[in-house]
Amino acid sequence: MRKQSVIDMVNEHHRPPSLLLGFGNVGKELVLLDDFWNMTEVLGILSSSGGVRTNGKERVEAIREAAKTSAKLSDLPFFQKWLSISDFIDELSGGVAFITIPPSYYSGEPNISLVLNFLKNGISIITADKTPFALAYSKVIEASRSSKAFIGYRATVAAGTPFTDLAKGLRGRSIASIKSVLNATTNFLLSKVEEGKSWEESLELARTEKLLEPDPRIDVEGIDSAAKLTIISNILGKGISLWDVRRTPLFSVDEEMVRRALKEGKRYKYIASYSFDGGNPTVSPQLIQKGNPLYDVRGNYNGILFELEGSEHIYLEGPAGPAWRTARVMITDLIEMLYSPR
């Protein structure tokens, strides 16, 4: 007799209605997961200019085929221009919105308002978007508590590795500091410079590999790392915002400095750190000695080092994206939502 899996047990529960916001890399990967369709009753998918209703097997098959290509949601023949959240809000009661839209760090909108509106209406959210948690963490948490709606945001930090779970598990401990590598793109850039390439050549390679954000400043000026550090710090009760983090651009060190450090048994890493004894949260290029676990964080991996009471250390390292991992982690959040008493 086949052993019952967690997914099987979840599938025995009521399938909540769901709505997907965003049909980019992560949204497409989510659409390709059977669990997304089997564990929720998907009502529709929205992009910035409209959307589709997912009623009917033929539509679902067409959407999943489009997700395997570079097609836009608007390329589908049943795309409805200006279809919006308001068209689904009543049907979504007691359900969940999956949010995979791009970040909006400078204004915070419409991302923050979208999340707060869902929560106000008792609709749970599972999101890969860092914006609301980096800019309005306490407001989002309070809205969730008031409405008793679930919020899942594992995918916002090192999506392939449970950094947020570790941070939640350290609540109540006396934490001295966090030191971390939270951005895989800058890891890639530094490794290419170590190999002899210029910053410009490394950037072009990162662009070719589709590692760079559409706005490269999000990576190389530390905004992405700062957003993730902010989320981890807020989980631990430090009420900071993204813009409280002091950022030094990656390119403040030149190529020769990077290569010279390597010859001396050190490495430059783009470090997100926070000393809780009165220090400021920062993101900056820092020299890391061989022997420090962050020294060996390479490629698509992230690492986070917590220093606790009595100079104890807890370290976690693992893969971040790409998009397929992020989508799978959103399913992890969904499983938690379906099991969480509310």
C-alpha cells in the first residue's frame, strides 16, 4: 500500500479559490506545477494590463503551454484587457492570492496596497515579492492578524533555502549580529572579476545569463540584499525599513583589489550585516578571510551567519533561485496555510 504523502493529505482538504498575479518567470513556473492546480481552485491569472479566467480544461492546457515559452499572458486568445482584482474579489473570499509581480522599492506601490487590500478582505497571500515586507513589514503583519488571513513569504529571501524559518526559530534568543551573502548575482560578478574579467564584461555576462534585475542597481547597489536583510531583521523584532540600511555599491572596489585579495587568501563578498548592539544595518563589499563559512559561498548560493549569546554561531547555506525553486517554495507556503489553524 502506497504511503500517503503530505500532498495527498493536503489534497483531502478543501481546495481554496486562488488568483495568480504575474506571469513572468516565477508565475510561469508556478503554473507548470501540478500542485498549484490540484491544491487550489485557480480562478484566474492577472498581468499589468488584464488577465484570463481559467475556467475550462482547454484554457488551463493553453495557459500551461504558454508558460513553457516566452509568450505573454496577453498573447492568449481568451485574454481580457483590463480584467482586474476587483473582478475576482468576491469569488476569492477565504482563498489565497499568489503574488509574483516585480518589486517596487522606490514608491512601494502598487505592491503594498495590493497586499493590504487582499488581507483586509480576508484573502490570504503567498508572495515572492519583497516590497511589502521590506517597506511596511509591521503594517502587513498587523493586517494579517486583524483579518486572520495567512501570509506566506518564504520565497522573498533565498527562496531555495529556509532562511526565514531559521530566523523565526531564533526569536527570543539573544542575537548579537547577522552576517550574510544574500545576492547571487553579485556573487557571480565577483567570481568573474576574480577570473580576470572587468566589471563591465562581468555585467554583460550576467545580463546574458539572465541573472541581472531589469534595473541592475537593485543588485549592484545593494537594494536586493538590503530588502532581504530587512525582512530577516524584522522577523527577529528589529523594526527597520529597507531605506534604513546603509548601502555601499559593489563597484566601490576595483578589479585589482578583488584579484589582489584572492592572492592573499581572502575574498571580497557583498555582505549584508547587522550588529544588534547599536550598530547600523549595512550592505557593502567586505573582505572575508578563508575559514569564514561565507568565504566559500559561490554561484547561486546564499549564506547567513547568526552570532548568538555566548559567542555561539548558527550558519545556514543553500541555493537561492532560480524561478522553479521560488515556485516550489510558494507551494511549501500553501501547504502550511492549509494546515495552519486560523
